[in-house]
Amino acid sequence: MVNTVTQTVKGGPAGKQSRLRRLAAWLRRDWPGLAACAVAVPAAFALHLLMPAVPVMTLAVIMGVLAANIPGISRLTIGPWRKGLDFAGKRLMRAGIVLLGLKLSVVDVLELGWATFAVIVAVVLLAFGGTYLLGKAFRLPGDQPLLIATGFSICGASAIGAMSAVRQSKQQDTVIPVALVTLCGTLAIAVLPLLMQPLGLGPLAFGQWVGASVHDVGQVVATAQTAGTAALAVAIVIKLTRVLTLAPMVAVTGIISHRGRKGQAGAEHLKLPPIVPAFILGFVALVAVRSLLPVPEGVLEAATIVQDVLLAAALFGLGSAVRMRELFSSRGSAVLMALCSWALIAGLAYGGILLLQL
């Protein structure tokens, strides 16, 4: 009898009313911030149409940073908008990362050849390790060295979002790396094409260099297209090969973090996060789908649009937590460290491209 009543409450009218109340409470709490995202995302796409060289994701972060630092609006970003903006920065980011898997095909990676694949992985690992050590040398707090290393070496803000989820990083440790990866990726769009001729790179080699060194996918496209379609094609494939390293990198970090938390005093009473987050498993599943099944072009295009909308909303949410005074605090050590890391990754990638030409 008790079980029958419990089932009735859970699955019957009472349970339904409870779910509706929770949904209504969530909407009241989060809708102002989500509404701000709904305005910012179309604005970012519109600005991208006016300025095609600047990726949508970069514009979304910049708009978020501006909202956080313009008097009047900034009070909204720390007040009624904050819950919804945080929801976008976490939940929508993870959904966008899952859909990113549909862009990746293992077949395309294998066509690069094992030598190219080995160089790409080596650049990612060396850039990750070097950037992490730079972060420690500059005494950046918390998880910032790890998150900056992840974002700069793999795939920008998406990688930062994935790593911060498995590490359960503080918001401040997340938003600063996102701002820095956006800053340096934007610099790459302007600076790298100017270095193509002085470094003696043809279109194909330039595309390889951009794909191996620039952080975000949109920034890679904006930079490589200046050298033509051949450079753009190889840059995208190499960039997406770097993205493939996201899942194992996050999984290894998850295992290490899980063991570390388990060893802490009183950890048996804590609810530990999963070793590999569900959204990373979803990302891997969609990579497998793209690699093994003939996905219709229309589905891929629709998924790309949804992914871009989700990531733009997430990046606006993350950008809205960046306070410029905090970004340039400690005599700008975080910015200086990011510039050093940017130079390190560009140098490693350039060395890797020269090695492939031997």
C-alpha cells in the first residue's frame, strides 16, 4: 500500500505538480540571464556578418566582458542576471562540447598520416606542459595554470569549460583563462598572417602552422582563410585533430582528481564527481557516429548552428564574469604569462611544421 501511494505521488498528479513547481522556480531564477544571452547571441552573429574576420565566439566573449564592465549593466551581471549567465556558462557549454564531436572524423585524422599525427600530439603535450609550468612560475592562483594550459594547447574556451567541469574549478579560475585565450586568439588573427612571408611559409605550411597553434576553431578559420582555401582545409583538419586530445586529457585529469579527493580526510562523506563526465562520453559517442556512419550533410549543418548558438551563449555568460581590474591585477601577471604561452605554442608548432618538411 505504501509503495502504491509513493508511486502515485511520484508518477501521478502530485509528482507532476512538483516537477512543474521546480521548473517554474528554475525559470524565475534563471530567465533574466538566459534572456540576456538570447539578445547577445544574435547580436554576436550580426556583428560577425559585418566583420567576418572576427569569429562569433570571440565576439560573444567580448560582449560578455563589456557587459561586466559597463556601469549600470555590470550591476545586472552580478545581480538578477547572474544565475542564468552561470547556467549558460556551465550547462550550455557542455551541450555545445557534445555537439562538437560531430565535426570530428577519425578517418580525416588518419588521412594526415602518422608522422603528422605524432607531431600534432607532441605539440599539444609540450604546449600543455610548458604552459602549465609558466602558470606556476607566474604564481597564478588555483586551477588557472591547468585551465590556461588546456585552453591554449587544445581548443580554447571549449577545452577550458570541459576541464573546469571535471576539476570543479571556481568560477574566477575559469573566467580569467577564457578571457586570456580569447585575447591571444584574437591577436593570432591579426599577427600570424603578417609572419607568413618573413617565415617563408607557403599556403599549405601556413595552414598547418595555424591549425597546430591557434586556440579556438573559429579563430583558426579566421586566420587560415587569409592564405586561401588549401590553407584553410588543412588548418581545420589539424585543428580538429588537436580537439581529439580533449577527451583523453580530461579523462586522465578526472582520474587524478578523483584519487586526490578520495585521499582527503572526510572525503568518504563527499559526493565525488564522475571520473569521466557524461558530456565527454557524449562527445566521444558523436565522434564515433561521425567516423562510422554516413551522417547527412543537413544534419551536420543543423548541429553546427545549434553548437555555435550554445557555445556563444556559454561564452557570453563566462565573459560576463570577467572584471578588467581583476584580469590586470598583480601587475598583469596573468596577461604576461598568456602572451608567453602564446609565443611558446606558436614556436613549438612552427618547429613541428619544419620537421614535417624535412
